[in-house]
Amino acid sequence: MDTGLAGKVAIVTGASRGIGAATALALVREGAAVALTSRKQEALDEVARQIRAEVPDARLLAKAAHAADSDAA
């Protein structure tokens, strides 16, 4: 099934675990480039490592950010 996501760009907040990490993986599997965001860089780096282990050519950016606090960036 063609989802039409190949070549698209997605931003996933809360990507360091749970539904966010699963969503990021699903998007990457469909060919999207994905920006992973969460408050903890170390956790994002681990999720990015796991995704790349499963999808070696994944296009990922993992960057800590607090979506609810503009001063935290």
C-alpha cells in the first residue's frame, strides 16, 4: 500500500518513548524524513539509534526541545 509519505518530512514530538517513538519508526518505514523531538537528548539519541538499526537509510534528526516552553530551547 502506498501511503504517500515517501519523501515527506514529519516532526514527531514526544519521540523519546512510547507512541512517539513508534510513530517515528512507522513514518521512517514509509520513507519519510523525521525530526524527533523531546525534552531529553539522550533518550532521543537512543531512539534514533534503534530506528537506524532497523532502517539503516533512515533520514533522522534528533533534537531536544520543550514544545510548551519557548524559553527552554
